[in-house]
Amino acid sequence: MKRNIFGILKTLIASYVLTGILLVLSAFLMYKMQLGELQIRLFVILIYGVATIAGGFIYGKIKGCKRVLNGALIGALYFVLLILISCIANGGFESGIGKNMISLSICVVGGIIGGIIS
């Protein structure tokens, strides 16, 4: 049990480090290209997808079995942490339910894809 939690934490940390790196790179690109809100939202969604694919892949390699289920777990946990961090940073829950459902779907599907390809 302790090993599973450590593996999950290690995977989530790797996913969030990748998210941070990709956000910095995309912020630089957006600044240089003068992109609008729609393009920024698209970049963020792509970053969620890439980060959860990487997380699902890493955890799939760690566990070695039930990769689809474990990938979905990583994607869901990534989303839960994302919401918690967002609530803390913004002082509450501001985003619409529709946007959150899209983000949740992308995170879970990304984790599943990562688990499948691991």
C-alpha cells in the first residue's frame, strides 16, 4: 500500500513538473504571438492532455498491470489536485461546470491513453 501511494505521488509530481514547464513555454509563445483567449484555453487543454498522458505512461510502467484503470486513476487525481490548487489560488470555485467536465474528461482520457501505451 505504501509503495502504491509513493508511486502515485511520484507520478503526480512528474505530471505537475511537466505541466509547469509546458505552461512557461506556452506563456512565452502566447506573449510573442499575441494570442487570444480561445487559443490560450486550447493551449491549457493540450497541456492537461500531454501531462496526463505522461502521468498515465509513468504509472503504467510502475504498476505493470491494470494500466487502463491506473491511467484513469492518475488522470482523475491530476484533475482533483488541479481543482484544489485552483480553489486555493482563486479563493473559491469560479469556473463553470461545463469547462470542468471537459477538463476532467481530458485528464481521465489522457491518463488512459498513457496507461495503454506504457
